[in-house]
Amino acid sequence: MRVDGFVAGGAAPVGDPPAGRPSGRAILSGTVSQENVEIVREVMALMNEPRGPVRNRELLSRFAPDVVIDMTRRVFNPDIYEGHAGLRRLGEDVAAVWSDFRIEPERVFDAGHRVVVIETRRGRGVGSDVEVNQRSAVIWTIRDGRITRMETDLDPNEALEIVEAAD
């Protein structure tokens, strides 16, 4: 599987493939798979909204109480955030470092109960005012309409290979 538009194997990009490129096949077709993609899109949109009690409640409601966010591949401050308390701590960590932080999805790959998002993160440091851009991938796992796991800071091609190998 490659990110350059051709998908050989299980995960399928959501949306039209680039001109002249074949589309992949979804592992799980039907409404459940599409619902998972929509859940991820909604959460990503919420993550880019200003922090506040309503936004925070909305975000928490989309994550399972025992969610695991694996950020061990981060270069700085690798960590694992567990449960809703971990999500709150992650939000505090982001606010402490970034005065502005946005995640822009580039491509979304439907892989059944998992969704792979190739994204660009843009942030401006609190103390330095330095702008940083990073391209990476996240594997989202969804069960019963709630996010149960996120694996972040993956190379985009590695993320697609992980999903394909697991299914």
C-alpha cells in the first residue's frame, strides 16, 4: 500500500482517487465503515475548534471511557494517554506548548473498524512563536461508535501497511 494514490490491498481512500489511478477496496463496506469515517471527521473538526466546556464535552462523548492514545512515536515527550483523564491531560499538554494548533486531514482511508488519516499538523509555539508543520498519519480504531484507540505520529506509508497487515 502506498499513499501516492494507489492502494493495493485492504484500506480504501475515501473520495475519488487521483486521475489515472485505480481506487482501492474497502475491507468492510457498508454503513458501519462510513460511520467510522464520519466519526473521525467530526472529531478532527472538533479538535480544531476553540477550547471550551461545550467543545470538550462533545469530544469526550466520542471517545470510549478506556480509550488509549499511543503517542510513543513522538520525537519530543512520547507518551500514552489513557481514558478520559488522559484526554484531558493531552489537551492541557497541547495548550501548554502551542498558542495555536490545527490538524488538517489530507487523505482519509477507510479500513473497516479502523480509519487511517494522513494529516498535516500546524502549530505555533507558546514561548517561541515559531511555526511548525509536521506531516504524519494516525490510525483510529472505532468500536460501537466510539474511538477506542489512536496511534499517532506514524509515517503515512507505515500506517497503511500496519492496517493492511492486521486485517
